[in-house]
Amino acid sequence: MTRCPALALLAAMLCTAAVSSPASEFALNRLHVPAGAMPGPAEGCRWSRSVIDASREKATAWGGLRVVKSSVSYSCAKAAATSPAKELLAVRVDLAELDAPRKMVRLWREAIEKDKSLERSTTRVAGTTEHHYVPRKAPARPSCFLLFSRRRVAVRVWAQSLEGGEQHRRVAREVAGLLRARIEEIGRAGSHQTRPAPRGTGWCPFAEHGFWIAFPEGWKHRQRSGSGMVAQSYEKHKNAFVEVYAVEIGQATPEEAANRLEKLLKKEMPKVFARRSEDSAYALGCGTAGRFRKYNGRAGGTTVTARAVFAAQGKRAWAAFGIYVDRHSEAFKPLVSSVVRSLRLKAPARAPAKTPARAPARATGKTGGVETATEDRKASQAR
């Protein structure tokens, strides 16, 4: 099986849900400027684009920051009638999403400023400070860096003129402006927003992703655009959480989809998904065939239980996962089971037979919770 970036995100987000690692608010791959929208340095020039690093979570080389990063390179060439196309400009854009984007910009600055041949200047644009770096002496192929942060995204633009001149600086500024506008557009649209269940129904509609689910009352709910983890609901003390994933995997039966996702989860979190204790065919409430599985494992020294419903339709697959700490099973077992089993691929005609309610207050003490799965995975990797 080819490892899909969206499925890798599934594994990473599942064990770190609602904890310290960042949830992708902007779906970084959507932020990059399409090749057709890049500013042309001259008439007759065409841009091409290639992905260096698709949006995924990783640890930076500086300070161990955990961020979601995405990088794209662009090349601009001018076609000639009697000779091969001549490359004029090269551009690279690095995006990093995290809770402290200014810190990422500072770390980038420190790395760039080790090169004493570069001169820095700052500009204030649309309430954002941009940091520009250009060579003190004009080389044959001049280049520049431009750094800034907006909302939760840190941006680094590098541009180089392969024919000399200063056009790379103008292109870098225009690309920065396009990125700033795209970040604001997606931010205002609320691609990652709190969505409470509609009053009186219990259903949270995610029609744009092809599913509906009844999230618990009193839990925090979030959603985002794109593929991978698209919906999340968690109890405030993180003793339990539920996530829904929508991914493109090609034609697959519910069992095939479940097997492929389970294999990845076990590879990423072997202790959490150590043992599958239940596996059965399951019919979703909308009549779609699905698969139900239950897992038992450990996370950070405590036992946890995971319940999952898988479904596939056309080339898409959905997985609703719920994980809870076993010492609070009395409160969370029926709740998590009810939530994952409420997954629908069609608009529900009526309210759930039993709308999931909030867990008893006595079960929500701050006792470490499911978030210890992150520590468990780190300890496993260290060994």
C-alpha cells in the first residue's frame, strides 16, 4: 500500500488529538499559489510548480517545535521558437503552521543571518512585519528571502533571478501578497471552527465531507477542510475523544478500508492498537455497509480502549474513531460507542434514538487522559 499523506496525518493526529501538537487550521497545501496565478516577470513566461514536501506534521530542526509544514518550488521559463525554454526565475515557498508562528520566523531569521553576506531590512505591510534579506554585493544570480507570519502560519519565500536584475524581488513581494490574501480568505471562512451540534437534533452535519455524526453535548467540536482528519470532538480533560477522517483510497470494501487504516494505525501506535478484540460487519444507520472494530492497548502507563466504525463508498472511505481511558470506562464506554456508531453517509431523517449526553462530572478529573498516548509513542521511538 502506498502511504498516503492524509493517512499519515490520520495516525499522527489520532494519538495527539486535542493535545499540544497543532491541528491544521488552513490545510497548508491549499494555501500555495497555483502556477497559473504566479506573477510573470515578462510576457511569454510560464510557471511550473513542484511539491517538495506535502503538508504533514514534523519536528523542526530548531528547538524541537512541532509544526505542520508544506513546501513548494516554482520555476519560470520563457519559450523560444528555435531553442529550448530559458529559465528566468526560481522561487521556493515554505509554510509552517503552529501556535507560535513568530517563533518560527525568528528561527528562520537566525539561520539566514548566519550568512554575513546578506543584509536585512524590514517593511510593514497590512499590519504584518516582513523581513527582507538581499546580498550586500550584487552576484551573477541575485536572490532574496522574505519572511513573515499571519494568523497561525509562518511564511518563508525565496526567489532568485537566473539572468541577473532585480525582478526576483518584485516577484517575492507579489507572492507574499498573494499568500497573505489566501491566508486571510481561508481564516475568515473559518475552515477550522467550532461547530456545536444543532439544538434539538444532536447531529453535526458535515455534508461537504459526505457524512453526519452525533457529537456529545458539552464537548468541544472542531472541523477543517481538505482530506484526512476533518472533524474532532473531545472532552475538555482529554479522557476521551472522537475523530472522523474522510480520505480518498480508491474502490474498496468496508473490510478492505478497515484493514488498510488499521495497518497504518498499528504501525504508528503499536501499543494503543495492540490488540483487536472485536471485528464484525456493521450496518450504518443510513443502510450503508460498514465495519466495527474494538481495540485494547496502553498509553503512557494507562490502559485505553478504542472503538471504530469504518465505511467506504465509491472511492472515498470514512473512519470514526473514539478512544477513552479505561479507568473512566463507566462514563465514556457507552458515550464513545454511541458517537462512533452514529456515523451516517446520508442526511438523517430524524434525531438520534438517543442523543449522546455529556459524561458525569466525576469522570472528568485531570488525570493525564488519552493525551499520554503521545508520551507512549515517544518512549517507544526512543527505545
